Amino acid sequence: MNEPLASIIVPIYNAEEYLVECLDSIINQTYKKLEIILIDDGSQDNSGKIADEYSKKDLRIKVIHQKNSGVSATRNTGIRKACGDYICFVDSDDYICKDFIKNLVDDMLTYKVETTTTTKICPIDDNNISKIEIIDTGEALIRMYYGKLEKSGNGVQMFTTKLLKDSYIIFDENKKICEDFDFFARVLIASNKVAVDYRKMYYYRPNSNSTMHQKINSDFFKAIENKTEAGLTAIDKCPGLLEAIKIDIFNNSVSLALRGYHEREKWQKEFTQIWYNLKSYKWSTLLNKNAKPRVRIAALLYCLFGNRISTIILESIKR
């Protein structure tokens, strides 16, 4: 049987604690026709050595050592080096179920799609009932901005290599936050339809070193711009997308207000924009039935109490 080659790209940076578990889950996939690209992005621990040891045991593994360049540049290295028909990214501190690649490849072949996405923030469940939905990319974009695609806030995808390379889609290395959201939005805009696989096949481990767990800095305030940029290019072709983008702007503004409220004097310019966003979109968010309930509740508070009091209330609830 002439099975397609699937390229799994694993960016690695100081991941020695979980890397073995990640790599074991990849090499033990039931789908065997794999190209496994491990990219050591200047790790200062034993991650690079672990990767080299695995490459000696499994000829499907290729290891690239590079100077620390960041996750976007590392993923782009993987895209350039990939020889497979399909590309999938697995983070080095996560792991996947044994049928993960087989299921995604089957989705791609069965439904003749260029992109398959599945939930990422969940424990693996081997007793899943298979549920796969095929939707057009306009609907996928709308769900993504509402935070409802894959029924989660974060997903993991498989793409055809042809789609990425023909459409010149790579990660924007200038974006330090929400770069994966921007990448996937551009993928969807270039695709015709997408398969959404609801099986729980990917274990996501929150990374304390990730940008979202760091102290607030100037990059955080780029989140809204980074998430919105690609979507705004598609609003003329996708009725309803603009309303979804407004909800996402409101939701992200609430998150930024909560994270940076005690340092708002330091970020006066940025908070002027945040307060403007909250004031501008609170009523449309409250009245939008497609917004998640928790987002509408936040909008209700801002409608009732204004920006600062509502932020204090939400912060106290969060604690």
C-alpha cells in the first residue's frame, strides 16, 4: 500500500524533563511512514543529547541543531526541511496517543481536505467515540475567533505540505505572541474546507516558560493585533467574521486588563486602547448569542459597572 509520508516537526528548547515521553509517543505511532524532524533550538540542558540518542535508534528521525531563534523560526526550519505529504507539529513537552497520526491522515484522505484540526487542551481518551465534522473554512474562521473551533481555545493541526508551500505560508517570526493563531488563520483562508476531529488524542502540558506565563511585557499588547490581522483580510468573503473578530478583541482586552491592571500606569498608552476596546464592544458582545457565556457575563459587568470596577470584580473572581 502506497501510504503518504507524514512529517512530524518537534521544536525543542530546554525540554529534557518531558522530551522522552514526547518522543516515545511519536516513534510508537501505529502509522509507521513517518519523517520525524527534531529541531534543537539552542537548548542549554540535555535536550539536544536526548534527540541525538533517539536518532541513533530510529532512522526516521532527523535532528537539526541551531542557534536559539525562537519557536516560529524553529517551526519554519521544519517546514523548509519537511519532505512528507503532510506536516504536523508536536510540542516537545506534550505527547500524543498511538493512533494520532493515523487518525489525522485518514481524515485527510477520506474527506480530501487540506487541513485537519483536533482539540489540544485535554487528556487523551482511548475510548473516544469518533466524531468528525467537515466545514468550509469561512465557518472554521468564525468559530476560531469565537474560541469554539475543536470546542477548545487551542488546537493542533495537520496540513498538506503542498498547501503550505504553494501558498507561501510560514510562521511570522516578528510575532512573539499568538503567532500560531495567526498562522492557522492564514492556513484556513488558503484552504477550501477543513476536517474537525473531536477525538481526544493530544495531551497538552501547560509550559511555565511560555510567553503566556511570563510577566506582562510589550509583546502581550500585540496579541489583539496579531490575532486580528489575518482575519480582517477575509471579512469581505466571510459574512459574520467581523462580529466574531469583535468578540475576540473584547475577550482579549479583558484578559489584558486583568493581567496588567496593577501596572496600568506603566502601560498608559496600551491601556487607553484596552479601555477603548472594552467600551466599544461590550454591548455587541453582551447581545451576541454566539459568544461564549463567560465572555457575555464579562460584557454584562462592563456594561453595568464600567472598565475599572469590572476589572477589579473579575480579578477578585479569578483569584
